Amino acid sequence: MTLEEIKKTLETTGMPVVYLEWPENQAPDLPYICYLESGSNNFAADGGVYLPIKQIRVELYTKTKNQDAEDKVEKALSSFFWQKDSMYIKSEKCYLTTYEFEV
């Protein structure tokens, strides 16, 4: 799956989506989604990469703990096996919920 296909999948949530981050002073109102390729977990065979595997991180930013927004992201990611984490970013006064999976 390409990064563009992941973006299209995330856009089904109806929330704004961007790769990595919004340009300075151009972030839309919360909630919004950022996503990025955070690494790799390649499958090796015969001394080389047999199957390249990208690690993807999806970041959902919300003003308050927003179960509706999380449900939309989880529905969009329903074909992936994802791991979820959540935290409050005091300096930004928002919640960050992350989803990590491999493609």
C-alpha cells in the first residue's frame, strides 16, 4: 500500500489529513490527522530484504477526548492490525491518539 492510498483511506473519516505536519500557521481546526512512515520492519531472506514492510504512524489530534473521531479513524483502519496509544499534550492543549501499523 502506498502513502497516497493510506491518505485516501484516512480521508474517509471526513477530517483533514496531511503527511507529517501542517505548514506553520496553516493547521485547520481540531480534529485533524497527521500520518507518516516512521520506520521499517523488513522481512529478510537470502541475506537481503525479501519483503519491505513500512511502519506507519497515524496521529489524531483533538481538543478533548473524542470517541467519535477515534471511532472514525478505527473504522478507516479496520483492514489493518493497529496498536493505539493516547496522551494529553499540555503545551498544545490537545489530545494525541496514535495508531501504529505495518504495510
